[in-house]
Amino acid sequence: MKKSRLFRALFAASLCLCLTGCRTDAPIGPEKLTLIIKTPPISLGNVPGVGEAEAADLLTAAAERFQAQYDTYDVEFVVSRYDYLDEQAQLADKYGTAEAADLFFSGSWNTPLYAKRGWLVPLDDIIDDELRADINPSIWMQNSIGGQVYTMPFHQLQNTLMVNRAMMEAAGLEEYIPPDDAIAHWTTEEFSHICWTLAEALTDENTFAFMMYAANSQGDNHIMTLLRAYGCPLYDEHGNFKVNTPEGIQALAWIKDMDKQGITPRGAENLELLDCINLFYNRQLAICIGNLTNLWDARAKGLDVFAVNFPSLTGEGYCTTSANGFCVFDNGDERKIQAAKDFLRFIYTDETLMRYTLGTLPVNDSITEQYQDEIWMLKAYGENTSNTVDNIQNNLNWQGVRNVFYPLIGDLLAGTKSPEQAAVGIDMNCNAALEQGRAANG
């Protein structure tokens, strides 16, 4: 009897073990992963069907839609929004820690530095022929470093100038006004004539023809574009500033002359970009920096406006541009890198998510073509991409360049430096900042 009971107990135990083993072998679902996405408060403008949105809103919506269809991993997303001034603390300082970003939505001048340090993953392997052909080569170039794409461009920030149509008409300048859904193109000579004619027609002593500012680094990219007005290329073939040329000095003298003649606001060295935009909205400025979103805002405020490129000798003109997009950090976990890349590729196949580009300016030609008949000026800005100039050129110490550039423009406007002295200072100080970036990063 005792042996029989012992045998039955051992048999029951072995059966339990078998059943337990069967349960262990049952499917347990995809492996869990957590992806941390960080972004500054980059505005995406007024998105059709959504309203005013930021990058964080896009990322939250994208995470939900991606999770609903992705089965390679069970991905949890943590979307973290940080202030612009906290980029060092949130990205660079946390790299290699448990709080490091796996992806970030880039509006950063520091992306070339992160790529140089080996912190970012190149993304060429998720760009198929169809997607590559859908985005202008100049945009791919801006987002490439060493021939590899490190930022997947999502939307453009293309800046032209915006012009008050009523002020142009009052000054008798109708012949320079483009059709309603077009961007004007003026030569430097025409631009100067227009500014001087506007200044003569404006009788209010607190109203001016053209913007100017130098109180801080905001908008310095646009002032650099003005330095191209007489044919100065801004850089030499080695990527160094080259403003101390006859063409560069002529452009600086032109800026100072507009200041002397009252074309630009008095005391412009003490104004910042936002001051000029507010003057324009208040009908105290005829020509100001503007992009697609600014034009829509101006219309909403009751202004009749049109766009024009920055002037050039040829008349085609220039517009400044940069693209915001997605970067993937290499945190040493191939599973997370794969999931992050799958997430990015999904975004570019989802029509609902790609509509988030319509509050600013899409980089995808197909999106522009799809919506160009619905959105005022979308087609015109899309076709203007060929006139863009890249003043940043993936430099490794762009903030250092900005820190030394705007004070020299301020000195020019204040009269403490001549155009010749300002040209020398720009080349010397900006190139020193570039060299500092190169030296610090090999």
C-alpha cells in the first residue's frame, strides 16, 4: 500500500511538471520595449483637422497609431517635451544613461555634433527609392553628414520676405506685385528702388519700409542671406566665411545706407526679429521676414500680403530654409534601434500623420501636390525650394558663429564699425568659432 501511494504521488507530481512545462512553452507575446522620444516645443502651425499643434502632439498621435499595428515588439513610448535652452541637459548630458533619448524631433543646430561623436544612427536603410525621389535633393543634402542621412526631414521652415500689398499700391509700385498665388522675384537693384520709394511714400515717422535688427542672434540667418545680395557667396570652397570681399563689403554698405536713410527702423541695433514681425503686423513695416505660417497669420489679422524672395543680382532671389525631422540615437540596443526605425518608416506611410506637415510646409512633393489646390501659397512655396540657400552647412559650432555674428551687425548699424571693419570681423570671428568646433571634435 505504501509503495502504491508513493507511486501515485510521484506520477501526479510528474504530470504537474509536464503541464507546467506546456504552459511555459505557450506563446507569451512580443518582447516589451520602451522608447523615449524628446522634442523641444517646435510649432507645426495650424494643422488642418487638428488645429494648432506642436511636435509633441504629432509624436503622441504617431505613437498611438504605430502601437495599434506593430507586432515585432510591444513598444511603450515616453514622449518628453523640453525647453529649447535645456537641450544640453536633456540630450547631451543624458546620453548613455537610463534617461537617454532613443529618438528626438530635431530642430537642433547640434545634430552635426551628435553625428560626429557617433551618437546618432544613419537612416539611409529606411529610405527607399520612392521616398528619396519624393523629397528635393537639396533637403536630403541639408540633412546628411558625410554622405549619410542622419535626420529624416519631416517639414520645412522656408523663409522668404512678406510684403504689405496696400503700402506697395499706395507707393505706386503695382508693377512689382506678383499674382495672388505666387512669390515675387526682385533683383537687388529693384529691391533697393522699391525700398527707397516706399520710404518716400510713408508719411508716418514711426512706419518704415524694411526690417532690420541686431539685438540678439534670433534671425541672424536672414541677415546672412542679405549679405548675398551683391553676389557674395558667404563661404569659400573650404567652408569658411568669406565676407571680406568687394561684394560682401558692398552688401554691408547697402545695409548701413538703408539704416542712414531711414529705410529701416531707427535704432535697429536694439531691435530683435520679433519686434520687426510685430511692427509688420501693426502696419508699421512694409517688408519683413515671413514664411507660409506668417502669411496665413497676417491674412487672419486682416492684412493683404504677398511673398518675395530675398534679393539677388539675377532676380531669382534667395530663401532661407531648414528642415525639422527625426533622429535616432545609438544607445547600444539593436532592438530599440530597429523599433525606432520601424516607427519612423511607418510615419511616412500614414496619411493622417503626414497631414501634420500642412501647418508649415511639407518636404514631400507628393503631399504638396495633393493639397496645393486647398491651401493658399502651398504650391508657390513648394516650387521655390530651388532658390533655397543653406547658411548653416552642418557646421559643428553654429551657436558659436551666431554668438559672434550679430554683435558685428549691431556695431555696423550703431556706426562703431565701418562696412570694411565689419567684413573683417565677420570672417575673423566666425571662422574662429568654426575652427573651435572642428578642433573640439576631431
